[in-house]
Amino acid sequence: MNKKRLAIIGVFVLMIFGFGVYFESLQNDSKSLKQINKLNFDTRQYQSVINNKSHELEIKLQQVKTYERQNRKKTAAVSPVANSHCIGSDFVELFNQQTAEYENILSTKHVNEMR
């Protein structure tokens, strides 16, 4: 009878240990899932901002194209070489930085569609 009781106690201790390990792994999985969900939410927000900005840029580009067609004039591209009394070098630098930023935004627009 003593061996039976010892075997039952041993099985009971092993079951408690097994449940402890199981619930600890569930808790770790829950923490990992919360972190993944937060990262996914942040990524979706960032992608939404990018998509909104690119949509605004596309609208502005369409407005410029419409304006050019209506007036049949082509706008001159501003380059770092253009340095006259009308356009300062600071303006050219800012324009080129803004253009590079817009190109970067537009180049990442369809990232979600490609995945």
C-alpha cells in the first residue's frame, strides 16, 4: 500500500509540474502574441500614413498635369545648377530634398500589394 500511495503522489506531482510548464508556455505565447499584434498595428498605421501621403501626392500631380495641359506650358525643372536672382540656392536645396522625400514615399506605396 505504501508503494501505491507513493506512485499516486509521484504521478500527482508530475501532473502538477506538467500543468505548470503548460500554463507558463501559454503565458509566454500570450505575451508574444500581444507584441506581434502591436507591431502589426503600428505597421498598418505607418502604411496607412504612407498610402494617404502618396494619394495626396498623386492628386497634386494630377492637378499639375491638368494645369500644364490647360496652359500648354511645361514647367521647368529646378536643378542645383539653377542659381539666379529669382531662385536662391536655399530654395533649390529645399526643393530637391522635398522631391526626394516624395519620391521615397511614392516608391514604397505599393509594398502591401506586392506582399
